[in-house]
Amino acid sequence: MMFNVLSQVRNTIPSISAITGVTPQRYIWRVCIALHSAPRFAIGFIYYHYYMRCLPAAVSRAYCALVHLLFWVYTIENSCLVGVTYIANVENYRMY
């Protein structure tokens, strides 16, 4: 357990950045994100198709546009999580 000298707060659970900085934990984190990201992408597609199929006949174009926007925002969020996990600045230090 580590202590912060300035605030005297006990750090019992390390942050994600502290965990992913050490080699064995970094690979465990990457495997977990890989296993977790596939169902998240699938859930995004399922919700998209569900909301597009359940549209009543008199739904406005704004509803369709909002469903499309939310689908792409969700997909970009998941893609960024995968990108941040697999593109580490420590391993690619010369690029950054």
C-alpha cells in the first residue's frame, strides 16, 4: 500500500494508468478490453436495429437522425476505448 505524503490518503486500489504501466498487467488489461469490446459493439448494433425496426409509421425524420447519431457516438466511444488500450504512448514513444 502506498501513502500520498501530502494528503495522507491510503491508496489501496491503484488507478488504471498505474496498472497498465507494468508489463504483465498491461497484457491482462488488453485481453480484458478485447473480450469486453466485442459484446459492446454487438449491443450497439442490436440496439440500433431494434430502434429502427420498432419505428411507428408516423415517426419524424428527427427520430431516425437521432438513432443514427447515437449509434455512431456509441461506436466511436467503443473504438476510442480500444484505441487507447492498444496504442500505448510508452511503446510508441518516438511517435509521440
